[in-house]
Amino acid sequence: MTRNRTGDAAVASPAARPAGGNYRWTICALLFFATTVNYLDRQVLSLLAPSLSKEFGWSNTDYANIAAAFQFIYAIALLFAGRVVDRLGTKTAYVLAIVIWSAGAIAHAYSIELGNGLKSLLGLAVPASVLGFIIARTILAIGEAGNFPAAIRATAEYFPKSERSFATGIFNSGANIGAILAPLTVPVIAAIWGWQAAFVWIGAVGFLWVVFWAVLFDEPARQRRLSRAELEYIRSDDAGSAPVAATGPAPSWRTLLGLRQTWAFIVGKFMTDGVWWFFLFWLPKYLTDKYGMATSDLVLPLAVLYSMTMVGSIGGGALPSRFMRRGSAPYDSRMKAMLLIAFFPLVVLLAQPLGHLGYWVPVILIGVGASAHQAWSANVLTITSDLFPRHCVASVVGIGGLAGGIGGVLVTKIGGMLFDYYGAQGQIQTGYMIMFTFCALAYLAAWGIMKVLVPTQDMVRLPEELAHA
């Protein structure tokens, strides 16, 4: 057990190892695969966007509206998903989430039918293809909103604070695996069986995961596969805290929004989530616009880029433990790590000026920025479990997720408008330069505001009903 600067017991030493097993890493593996499926499902559309845009005559604004609809619904759903997870418990809520999002992923294959049906019913002037994809994205967004609140709560339940950002980095790297697998599988499936089959086959994978989750996950206190020694290790940083029930009422949003800790997390998500959304939704179109690359040409560059982001996710998650071993409190350690991470996205500023050297230059530079985002994300998500008790972690993640989703919507919509405006003038690269500049500077700005809101862990103060929950 290490001690923070105040001399109080802080967290179990990262060097300590439980004598009775490592079942918690099985849970981490389940979270990793769920996140892989989560991002695989949402990435299908962005890979098929160039061909679907041609088939249905979409403009950049049409595509931005489809993408923004997902982000907007996802953001709203996140707010409620956190409450649902805290109310139903991790196991039940996760099953509900992945069943809904898998059904939504499959629904993309029937977007034209959905669009025509709703258009006839309501008499809307929106093109049927755009309307249908928005409906499917809405279902997908509602389900996918449950992934991160449930995964962060599961991590808080199964890991001591000294390991949480590392575990988060591992499961969060599933997003990168999903982004790698998508260009390796989606174009092939679409080329052989059609674009509808890509949505159906990829969407069906989530139902397989549900079986493993139902068998292998339970609350730690009731988990028969978890030894007493490992359970004690997981709870080793809970000294002075009462046990937290698996389900039950979470603090009100009003209570949580009255805390500086909540607003620090909100800022960290709002200002940076849009960067990841931008890379996820617009990178294939950027490579197509600038270098004339076909969908099949995107496979290797995207696979390399998202392989890079795995390094950031896992390495960034492990970085705070170095500071904890030197005696820093968890939040302070994570903020030190996040400051270092925030400088790496600055290389994205060079993507446009050096882009004439070939497409690999922006791919590598944007890969560094995307890798830094995943390192940042592993830490900013874990901050919630550093500053809040387990029974309200998912609710705080949901609030921050809403903020991040709104940020993502703004970035996507602004990007679409900039690209259409400058594209009409034959200067679309100017639009990309503006967006890359934002992506490069967002993390340093977010870190500065977070540091002002919650300078150190020593200054954290929670209301009585939370502090002793």
C-alpha cells in the first residue's frame, strides 16, 4: 500500500500481486471484445461511405447529417445509459445494450425500406436513403451508448485504482481492433455479397458475445471463479468505505452537476471526443478526396493507423502507474500522464503541409494524434473512478459522454459545412487544415481547464452522501 502526500492510505502498490488468481483479466478480455464489436459496428458505414455516396447521390452534408444523427442520439442516450447501468447493474445492462446495438447494426441493411416507410408515413422531404440510415444509426446509437458506462463500472468493480487505467487502456484498445478489422473485412464482404451483407454479418457478432458475458460475468462478491485473495486485492483501496450495492439509486444529476469533479470530466470529454469522431468518420473520405483512393486502397493505411492507436491506448493506460509508484495520488498521476499525452497531437498540424510527400505522411502523423487520443481516453475515463464511488461511476460517465457526444456532433457538422464550402471553391484542403488545427490543440486546452477545476486530488471534496456511499 502506498501513501499519498497527505499521508493517508491511497492505493495498492502496482507492484503488488494477488496470491489467489487473475480472474479480473478475464473480465477485462470480455470488455475488450465488447468494445471491439462496438467500434466494428459503427465503422462499417464510414468505410462504405464513398461507394454509398455515389450510389445514393449523397453530398458531404448528407453524410454529415447521417453521422451527426448517430452522434447526437448517442450523446443523449449516454446520459440515460449511465443511469440504467447504475440502476440495473453491470451484467443486465450490458446485455440489454449489446442486443439493441447489434439489432441496430443489422437494421442498416434495410435502410431503404425503413426510409421509404417513414417517408410515406410522415410525408417527409428527406431522401429515403438518408432517412433510412438515420433510423438505423439511431437504433445503433441507443444500444452503443451503454458500452462505456457499463465497461467503466465493471472496471471499477473488478480492479483496484492502481490498475484501472491500464485495464481501461486494454479494453479501450478494442476500439482500435474494431477499426482495424473493419477495413479488412467490410470491403471484402461488400464486394462479394453486397453492402447489405456487410451490415448483417458484422452486426450479428454481438449476439455471440452475449452468451460469454452471461456465463462469465457476475458481481465480484458473488463471482464463484474469483478467489478470496483476489477479491481482497481488488478491494484493497476501499479502506474506510462501505460496500457498494450492485444496484440501487444513484445520486441525482443535480447533485453530480454541482461538483467540480463532474465538470472536469465533462470538459475533458467535450473538448476531445470530437477529435476521435472526426478521425473515425472523415479519415476515409479525406484519403479519398486528397489522394483519390478507392475503398479497397484504404485497407492497409487504416490498418496501420489503428494499429498505432493500440500502442497509445495500452501505453497511455499504464503510464500513470509510474507516478503512483512514486507516491502520487491516482488523480494527480493521471493528470501528469495526460499533460504529457496532450503534446503528441500537435504533430497533426504537419499533416497538410507535408501531405505532398505522399499519403503515408498524413496517415502516420494522424496515427500519432489518434494514438494520443486513445491514451488520453484511457485516463480521462478512469478519472471518474478515482474521484467517485462505484455506485455513481456510470452516471458520471454518462454525463461526460453526453458532453463528448455534443462535441462530436459539433465537430462533424462543422467539418461537413467546411468541406462543402471549400470544396465548392476547389480548396477543400483548407477545410481539412482548419479541422486538423482544432484536433491538434484540443487536448492542451482541455487539460488546462481540467487542472483549474480540480487542481489536485488533495482538494477533492464530495458531499456526505457520496463520500460515505
